[in-house]
Amino acid sequence: MAWKLPHERLEKKFEDKKPLYTKAEALVEAHRCLFCHDAPCIKSCATAIDIPGFIKQIAHGNMRGAAHTILSANMLGASCAQVCPVEVMCAGSCVLNDLNETPIAIGRLQRYATTEGLRDEVQSQRKLFTPRPAVGKKVALIGSGPASLACAGYLALAGVKAVVFERDELPGGLNTTGVAPYKLVSDDALREVGWILSHGVELKCGVALGKDITVDQLLDDYDAVFLGLGLGRDRSLGIPGEDADGVWGATFLIRAIKHHASFTIGEHVRQIAVVGAGNTAIDIARELAELTAAEVIMVYRRSRGHMSGYAHEMKQATQSGVRFMENARPVAIESADGQVTGLRVAVPEGSYTVPCQWVVQAVGQERIAATMDLGVAFDSHGRIVADEHRRTSHPRVYAGGDCVNGGREVVNAAADGRIAAYAMLASWGLDY
Amino acid sequence: MADLSMDMCGIKSPNPFWLASAPPANSGEQVMRAFDAGWGGAVWKTLGEPIVNVSSRFGSIDYQGSRIAGFNNIELITDRPLETNFKEIAEVKKKYPKHAVVVSLMVETKEEWRDIIKRSEDAGADGLELNFGCPHGMCERGMGSSVGQEPSVLERITSWVMEYANVPVLVKLTPNIGDILDPGRAAVRGGADGLSLINTIKSLMGVDLDRMVPMPRVGDASTNGGYCGPAVKPIALHMVAALARDPKVKIPISGIGGISNWRDAAEFMALGATTVQVCTAVMHYGYRIVEDMIDGLSRFLDERGLARANQLVGMAIPNYLEWGQLDLNYRVVADINAETCIGCQLCYVACQDGAHQCIHLGTTPCQAYHGAHDHAQSVRLLEDPVAHDPLHAHKPRVPWVDEDECVGCNLCALVCPVEGCITMREIPHDAGRESWNERVAKSR
């Protein structure tokens, strides 16, 4: 693989929270699955993987078959196995919950099956999937995140020439740059990208939409265009004092922790305020709490019951030492000599300064797509409008992932990609 | 506490739990440790002309993550010198005079039987067990199951033994026959004091699909072995019970086959076993498993108000009937408890695909091919299950039973993972009891 990450990086200091099962562990867990009829777990999966089916395959020692079951529904089944919040998806709907038993560890079984299946693919030199002969169609995909990769992968398997354009030097989107390292490390994300490309997908990194290419140009050369643009930069709070040293955007910081060799956290940082209570806020708060000796406090303008981050993630962050301050609205960042000294918050009783040397803004990302001339319709939230086939207002332009849904899970993006790929194929009268 | 001691045709032991003739009873040192752990008796690993064993010897099948649901072996009788075995038997009897030491024997000629019986008795054996059951290796040499499969040969050799033996003699039977009554009755005719069964079932444990060699593998090949362990228990129970209720048998039985705990032992005893013999469970977990066999059986007997374990022997035999004697008017239907149901719908799919299509899904009336005698002709509209049971409105994944169509087969209750969720409810009737045999007799 051409993509190189620095050997030394903070990402490596984290412990894998759900490590790869051994064969014995996987078999014990697989045999716990009841093999429900009309299984609720399948219905809770955006990509509708036949979960009881692949678990039975693991139980019966058919690891290649299990991997095939997963990946034919979700091209990013390997990374989803590690990043999906299964507690609120498949495992959350497992009927064993109603029996007061631990639900099946579907994510960990999926990780085992995809790891073993892809390992076998390398060892045996036999691919799990064989692309069909070329059908004479070409699709350009913009952005190389999960949505585009899933779309490109399924197109390639159907014999369509798929070309992915990525403005960054590293492909993979948030899977490579934005997932908490205790869930998924960049090496694994990039390995998955390489696997998808191995089916004939072409990748062009360092090509930016609006600068190097435009949608109109691409529509001249390609039969269809897929927009998997993701979201933009971290939103700022828009309060005084944001230009001081020690103010960060959450996704910027997450990427820095994952990739940069030289990125270090100074010893003067003893307190960190993370503003926001979504899953990105929880991730960065937990990463900082585990990585540093600093006290990390999440500051949220509303009460805990309103937070958009998952309860199970918050619980784990709390166990890592993250504190939580609710009903506190940031009003200003205080600094001395250009260095952050505190976060001024308005609380119901008045106002208050949270002493801190860092402020991390985790209040969402900009809707980058709306700022570009894409020739497609947007909604009032700056999201690209796409129908159930992920087709935009332009008949040959499809879109999926965060730029359509405003920022959801990897599995939603992967589902969008497959739906769009199949819709394109159907529009050309081709099988998938 | 109930009296667990047993007298099996004159062989006395402090409890009914014996080690079966097998690797756990291979040497004096082992048998003494077993007695220390609590075993009441041991049937010494079969003595005969010294043999040579192969490597490997054992195989097993795991079931859904559980180890050793079934077990097989291709090991032969003792591979230790006879003198060593007899010396150790004498030592064990000297140190443990109240425990039962039964010596398993397998030789060919009448003279060999006479000789080995004398040496066993001289060593202090409390009883002899004739191995007419081993289904691998030895049977190729005309011994073991090749004797057990020929009732006339079995009878003749038994009568030879009875000529020479001064201690009680058990004949160990092979299950590899058409009807267990044939060798059982032959042993009785030959004069045996008791029976022990089952020996192992002829088996191939599996196939190594990479090498295309059956298991357990010996180099580049394998051979058929003897199958035992938890999976064979129902087969053994039937054979023990068939002999226990046979008016032509009427001699004590030592039950063998998949016994792993006190409950298994109690079931064998209820179906006519005076003592029970255990091998696979000991090979899996060690001698210590006898601790709870003793404790569990004692508590069970106390609960039942039985003062002595031998009162349990045969208690269930009167209730083991022929099919033609069963009550045709008895009827149960499945009852799903919507409160405890977790909605896995295994009962639904089992009933639809594997039974009689009487369990349905959905909160709306459903069309099912019901109503005709053959269950597959006419369409019948079934009523709204929500009207039937308001809980269905809150738990839409709960299947429901069409009681008119339910044949009471038990399958749904058997597959249900939730304890007590599906019960089989008896439907009262005033038709009285009527069996098939009675119905046929009436129609004549």
C-alpha cells in the first residue's frame, strides 16, 4: 500500500477496547446466538447484513462464507465491525436483552469473520469476490470515505469502472482520520481501503473538487457521479476569545492524535474543557482523558437528557475519568498572554469560569457541500437532498453519507453507497 | 440420609456408583484414588492376553461449543502384564475391603477362561464381568462383541464361566445387535448372575476433511471404534429398561451409557439398574464428579422419602409401556407465555417447517392452510390474536398458538430458549382412557 503513516503516533498508545476474538472465543459466542426467525438484529442494521446467517457460518467453521455474507451486504463490514455502536443497533435489538442476558457480541463476531475471511483470501490467493467483466460504464466518486468506497466497490464488482477522487493524501475519510483509536486504528482502515481497491476501483488522491475538478466536467466524462463529500471543518462556537492558543476543533484534534508523529500535549495542560455532548465530543474527551493526566470536563449547554451522544459511550467515557457539566452555555474563552486560561459559561444561577488550558470545540462540522457549486438541491440544513435511491435533483448525480444525512454512522454511509450503486446499475438495466 | 449401599447379586458396595471397565480403572493406583474420591466400586479394565495399542486412540464430537457430547475410542483391553494387574487388585482389595472390585475378563478358550477366573478370584475379585461387548479390534479376533452378537456362543461361554466361578458373574452386553433381549436372555440361560450394559456402539467419529482420513487418526488411516458419552444415554436407557421389564431376565443390571451426574444415575436406577457404571464423565472431569453424584442422589432419595437407594430401582418400569398401550384421549396444547417470550420466533419456524403449522405470527388475522384432515387443503381465517390476548399489541413479535390445530407435539417447547415460557397444557376431557390396542380389540 502506498499510504504511509508516521511510525510513532499517539494513536498507538490506546488499548483496543474490543480486541479480535480467538477462534475459541468466537465459537463460544457464535453458539450463543439463537438464530431467530425474522431476526430483529438484521432489521436494526442499516446494511441489513444476515447476522444470524454469518454467525451460524462462524459456528460451523465456514469463515470464508461468513466474510462473504457480511461483505456482500456491507463492503465496509470490517471497519463497521469495530466502529458501529452495536449497543444501539444490532446488539441493542438482540432478543437476549429481554432474557436479561448479554446480547450477542455481533460486532466482535463480525470482526472475527472479516479478519479470518480476508486473511484466508491472502493465504489462499483466492478472492472472495470476482468482479464481472467490464460493462462499459464509468462512475466518478468524489470523496473516498465509507459512502464512496462502498458505492465504488459494488460498482466494480458489477463490472463498472469506478474512479474515486480524494482531496487528501490519505483515503478512507473519517474511518482513516476520525475514529477513536481504541475502536479502529488507521492501519486497519487503510487496509480495508486497499481491499476495496483490489477489485479494480481506481483512486486519485490530492484532487480537490472545485479546484482540480468540477461536477459538470465529470458528468461529461462519466456516466454518473457520486457525491460522498462528508462534512467540513469543525464548527466554531462563535464566542469571543477563540483565537487564543489552546482552542481546538474536535475532529482536527482527533486526526492529530491518530496520525501526527510530532503532536504532543504540553504538561501545562492540566484542565481541558470539551464543548458539546455528541459522540465526537465524547470520543475526544475520552481520548484526552486516557492520553493525558489532565482533567477533562465536557461542557454542555442543555441538560444531560438532551445530549445526542450515546449513553453507553458516555458511561465508558465517565469510567475513563471524563466529567460532565450540564446546563452550562459557553459565552467566552478567557486567556492571558494569548494562552487559554478558562472557559466562561452561563449557568442558570449566573456565570462561571471553568479553569482550563485547552478548549475543544465539538459542536458539529460545517456543511461543506452547501458552499460548493454542485448543481444539486440542498435542504435548509445544508444537506444534499437525495431520494430513497440516493439520487439527487440531478438525474445522473447520486449522493450519500454525511453530506446527505448530516452526520451519522459509518454503516449508514456504507448502506447509502450500496443503494446508490445498485440504483445506478438498475438505471442502466444492469444486474447487481 | 438415605442408605446408598447396594448389593448387586452378592457384590456389595457402599454406593451404586462404579467405575466402568475402561481407562479410569486401568491400575491399582487409579482405583484407590477413585475409592478415596467416593466411588463405591470399580470394574477393572479388561484383562486378557496382553495386547498392543495404537496412537492416537480417542475421538469426540463437540456440540455447539460444548466439549465431548459423544466420545469414542479404539483402545483395546489392558496392555499391562497380567501379573501386575493381579498384584494391584490384591493390594486394592486389602486396603479397601468394603469397596467392590469387579474384574472384567476377555479370553478365548475354555482353558484360558478357567485359568484367568482362578487368578482373578485368588487376587480377591468380588465379582467378574465378561466383556462380550467391545466392538473394535478385539471383535476382529473373535472376542468382545463378536461373542455378544451370537446369543448361542454367548450362552456357551457364560456356562463355561459359571462352571469355574465362585464369585458373582456379570455379562456385559453389546448394543450392536437387533434386539437386546436376545443376548440378555442368552446370558440368563447361561447362568449369569447379572447383566451390565451397554458397551460402546460401533462408530466412526468423524472425518478429517483436509486429509480425508476418519478420526481418530492413526498415521494415514483410522478404524471404527466404540461410541459412548452423554449422547448415547437414551439408547442405553432403553436397553436397560427393556431387559429390566422382561419376565425372562429378572437378574440385576448394572447400567452403563452416558451417565454423568446423579440425575442420570437416578434415571437408570428408576428404569431398573441396581448399580451404574461411569467412564466418559470421569475421563472428562476426573473422579471428583462422584461427590455430587452421592450428594445429589442422597438428597433426591430424602426428598422422595426413600430410605434406601435400592427402593428406587425399577420405580419407573411400570410406566414404560408399548405404544399400543398409550392413552389416545390424552391431549396437550402449547401455551406461550407472552410475558416471558423474547420474540425469537424459533417456535414459529419450528412449528411451520418441522411440525404441524399451528403457531402463527402477526397481530392481524392470518390465512393458514388449515382445517382439513391432511392439514394442507383448505384455507381458514384465524381470529385476531390481539383480541385473544391484549399483550400481543405490546409485544408484536410474540407468536400465538392455534389451539384447535395444535397436536401437542412438544417441539415448540423443546426449541424455546426461555425456561418455562412454552408449556404444554393438558386439555381436560371426560372420554376416559382408551389405547390403540383397546380400540382394535373393540372393533374386532
